[in-house]
Amino acid sequence: MTFQPVPDPIPARMRGLNRAEICDVNFQEFVRGWQGRTGAAPAPDEPVLAGSALDARGFRELFESQLISRHLDLMARVLRVQNKVFYTIGSSGHEGNAMVARLTRHTDPAFLHYRSGGFMAERFRKLSDADGKLRDPVMDSALSFAASKDDPASGGRHKVWGSKPLWVLPQTSTIASHLPKALGTAIAIEQGRRIGHALPVPEDSIVVCSFGDASANHATAQTAFNTAAWTAYQRLPAPVLFVCEDNGIGISVKTPDGWIARSFAQRQDLDYFFADGLDLAAGYGDVQRGVEHCRRTRRPTFLHLHTARLMGHAGTDFEIEWRALAELCAVEAGDPLLRSATIALESGLMSQDEILALYEDTRKRCFAAAEDADRRPRLSTLDEVTAPLAPYTPDAVRAEATRTDYDARRIAAFGGEEKLPERLPPRHLAIQINNALHDLFAKYPEALLFGEDVAQKGGVYTVTKGLQKAFGARRVFNTLLDETTILGLAQGFANMGMLPLPEIQYLAYFHNACDQIRGEAASLQFFSNGQYRNPMVMRIASLGYQRGFGGHFHNDNSVTALRDIPGLVIGCPSRGDDAAMMLRTLAALAKVDGRVCAFLEPIALYMAKDLFDAGDGEWLTSYPPPDQALVLGEERVYGADASDLAILTFGNGVPMSLRAARAIEAAQGWRVRVVDLRWLLPLNEAAIARHAGECARVIVVDEGRRSAGVGEGIVTAIVEAGLGDKPLRRVVGADTFTPLAGAAFLVIPSEQEIVAAAAGLATATPTS
């Protein structure tokens, strides 16, 4: 049957209605006015229409899922004006994605587009409660729309499609930022099998990742497609099903006709399938072929699903203001629910009255659930909001960090008991980090280290040297040169229960991929109410003082982009023994509490041996035995009894401050306390206030930039502790990028500046 658009102008009975109401009226009038021929109803296991791969039972259930999705949208548009619903980006026109849900398993991890109401309604059929009753997608969704604390996906923190038992990892309103971690999860399924790791899903699982046609153009999406093809080109499995739900428009910007097919149909090593998402009977077989191909071949597969977008981008998008009325009417005439109603009627499976009754019953069910959800409590305190953001169980973390039940593995890793690093002479920072990584790999068979040049070469600074030889190429390997991919892989490995230790070659390179931590990894516990987590320890060669070598991209001291990421833990050592103990604590935080951690390694201190004089060896440290670790936030104090001046610092600032302290003591006669904070997020504000309070004067040494650096957080902690009248100076970097050669020392702090700051404080009146 050919659909006829509502004529232009709109009939009088529809004037004054919004587009959601028009879609609602269209469906009812279409069914009531249908006059086509009706066939004999097929048996449940027979094709719903001749030649269709979809049987009658399957069609009936898919149609029900479509109606649930549609009425959730309609309910949201009505109740948003009553402040009972807080999200109106709907799935209308995309209900055909229910086919993808039906043809995949509930153990296939899914990272979904926000227009996935049909998918979710259908996936709920995959799992029953203990009493055998199917779980209810309507009530779960209504609780999420209402921002109720009882929302099983996010606990009321966001309207997300998510479910722990259905393996749908919650996504916010992402624009392609979830594609790298979906690919990473697919690769992780195969990697887990290769290293003998017990996966939380079946070994033949695939990963479903849906997104819109406009998002397919995003740089993050293109990164994922490229990496998927790069992986397949090397005959490495990557069973990800990319589902591009093509409705031809992104908010108000149209996708050129044929662009998605032109862009993806001929891509090498990204296998393309097309399916009509507006027609269940016609599209089902094509979706089935795409899903089966992905599962059988373990290759990245691109499923181009034709959809439509009804009712605008969201409730606040009044399409009539910018889109031609005739165009809107044509789109609404192609409503997939009209096609499904036609299939139900032509096949004889349902009568007009049965369809309308099901339609109204579904409406009542959705509104009743919404009213129920509105009566449920919402988040009402800050503690409730932030509860899943940064879990910390210090006793369990310390027990895990100091656990030593892997002696045989570590002896083998180091090549014999006599070669254990704690038995060797003091070494510099780079070697002790390397030893600590060997220790962690012996302790955690599920640990993986990957990044640019980390394998055979051992990294630019040889920090990972020997790891691949000791633990094999399946656990230590190079990636392509793309930080977004590296961090997407890390999230995927974490999703599959492994412990990823991704390396970002330089801090400046992290900014290319910051959203993979800010928007994705660090937000997962928050938006899943603690049900999902991305445990990882991200190592980054960081900070400046490389004597002008490499300029900005090798001397980046911008920690700010990391420090404002909620829930992230940041550690920054200045010496080898601290680095080893901090790595153990960070790994334990990841394992026990699921934390996302960043470990900033000062490049300039990697090879440092001396502190005051050439050859004094005072910056070499002994390796701490594996039963020693640090408490999160624990500082290191030099000159703990000194009270004339406290210097608060971290990283490169520590040896610099120690040298400056010697000069200050000679010049001013003061006893100087130097505090290495070691942990930059969260800052130990209590320790900062204590040291500042115990000393007459304070200098904050922060090699980062004056604006928004760590030093601002340190000073704030001092002031908020009531010590605002304390004589205080900051010695910080300039608000500029780092230049080459000797000019670099013009923009970063120096020992002379610290000494000069102390001289300035000599004239200040100390407070008691």
C-alpha cells in the first residue's frame, strides 16, 4: 500500500496540533481508514508476509516493542510541560532498531544511540525475573524519564538507555564518543580469550554500537572506523556491529542524499550491509545477515539502517519553523508504525480493532508508569548525586595494594630471586617504574600495557623495556598512533574485566583524546549508578624541564585538563620508590573501586641521579618491597620539624625546592619544610592546611601555568582553612606554551625564583 502524506494545508481537525499529536492522530486515522485486502493469518512460525525472513510471532513482538517506544515518546512530550519528565529526545521513526535487539543476544554488549527505545523494549524480552516474568521496559524507562532515584539505569542522574542484566552500558547524549570504546570492547572479547582471561560474556559475543548519520562524520567516529579497518586488515578479530541509524538529518542539518552509502559501502575491511529500518518484514532478513556475518567472521561490520526522524530532534525543536510543511508531512507519512500496522492488517495477523486496542493499552501503560515514576523520590542531596562517582574503600585498597601472594610469578618475571629489584642497588625513577610494572604484570595476569612504541622499543624513554619479552606480545603491544583509540581500547578491556595500563606518549597528546576520559571513562560509574566501571591506570610522560628539547609537545605542564574530571585520581611521583608504591595503590584503586587513574611521570626526572651536586646519587632510591604502598593523598615531607617556611610542591618542583631550601636556609637562617604532595587529584586539603598552619610562611611551587594550575587549588585549600593571612607566595609557570631551547627556562619556575620568593617573604610579618 502506498502511503499518502497529509495534504498541505493541514486539515482543519489537525490545525493547532504539534507534530507529536499529528503523528498520534495519523496512526489512529490510518488504521481506522485502512481498506486493503486481508490474508489468512499465518501460524506463529510462518513468515508474516510471503518472502519475509520474519515470522509472525516475531513480528507481533517487534510491533509491540515499536508501540512501547512510540508511546514513551508521546508520554514524554505531554508530561514535560508538567515537570514530570525531564528528557524529550525520542526514538520516533527509529523503532526499527528493535530488529537489531531481537537478532542479537542480551549478552552482546551494547553502546546505544539515544534513539534506541525500540531496541531496549525488544531486548527486555531476552531476560526474565526469577519468577519467569519478563522484565518491564516501560516502568524502567519511565523511571529514567522522571529522574527517579529508583531508575535502574542511572539512579536518576540522567535519562540513559542502560541495563546491567541486559549488557547495555549507559550512554549520555553522545555524538560518536562511544564508538572507540565499543570497538575496544569488541577487541577485548578476543583479547581476553587469547590471554586466557575469563570473560563476563560468551566468547562468541559481538558488540552492538548505534549512532546517527550525522554523528558518522565526527572525528571520533572516523577514528573508530579507521581503527576497526586497521585491525581487520591485519586479520585480527574485531566483532563490532556499527549500526548507523540514517534518518537523513542531524538536528537541522541534512545529510546529503546517499552520503552514508557512498562513504561506507566500499570501505575496505569494514563490511557493509543495508537494511530498511522502516519495514520490519522487508528489513529483518538484511539485519539478520549483518548480525550473523559479524558473529561468524568476527570482522567489523557496518549496518546501514534506514530510519526517519519524527517529532523533531527533541521537544524544544519546532521543525515547522525551519522545515517545509510538505516535507514534514511526507516524513510522517513514512512513519514505520504505519508500515507495521499495514503488515499486521495485510497478513491477517491483527484486525483494525485489535491494533487500536493494543495502541491505546500501550498508551495507558506508559502514562500510568510515568505517573507512578513521578511519585517516586528523586535525588535530593549532593551526597546522593555523587555517591557512585568516586568510590573509595581505603582498607580494601591498601590490602590489595600490599598483597604478595604472587611470589613465584614475580621471581620468574625478574629472572630469579637474586634479581628481585629490592635486592639491587638504588636506581633512578625510570628503572623503578619499569620494575613496578613488571611487578604489576606478575601480580595481575589480566593486566595489559599498550600504546605507541611501548613494545619492542620499550617506549621513547625505555620505561617499558623488557615487558613484552617477559610477558608476551598478547599483553604488551603497540597500537596505531591515535590517542583516542588507545583510550577507547582501555575502556573496552576494562569492560571485559581486564586491567588496562594504556600509555600516552606525552601529556600534550592526551588533549587530543581528553573526552575519552572526561566524557566516557570517568562518567560511566556516575551514569550507571556504580553498576559499570572502567578500571584503568593511564600512564602519561609529562611536564617540562627537558632543557628546551622538543618544545611544547614534549614539555606540556597543563594538568588542568585532567584535574577537573570528576572522579579521576591523579598521581605524580618525583622519585623512584614513591612511583613504585603509587603504582601499586593506583592499580588497587582500579581493581577494588573501579577507579580511572592517571599517573603523570616527570620526563625530566626519569634519569635523574643527583640532587645537590654532580655524582652525589641522592635522587636514586631503593626499590620498596611489594608489601609497601601509599595511602591515597599521603604526602612525603622533608624537614618535618622545620617551621619557618613550608614549600608545597610536586613532580619536578620537589628536587628544585630541596635545592632552593638549602640556599634559603643559608641566606635567611630559616629551617625549611618541603612537602611533596604526590597526589594532584584529589588534593589532600587537610595535609596542605596542616603544613601551612605549622609553618610561619608558605611558598607554593607549581610548574604549571599561572592560570588554573595545581597551585590555585593549593592556595584555595590554605585560604579555606582560615589561613588567608599567612605570608604566602606562588612560584608558577607563565601562561604560555613552552618554546624551544633556552627560552624554555623563561616560562617555567626556577630555583632562583623560589629563593627570591623567600626573600620577599622575609619582610612579611609571620602569623602565629
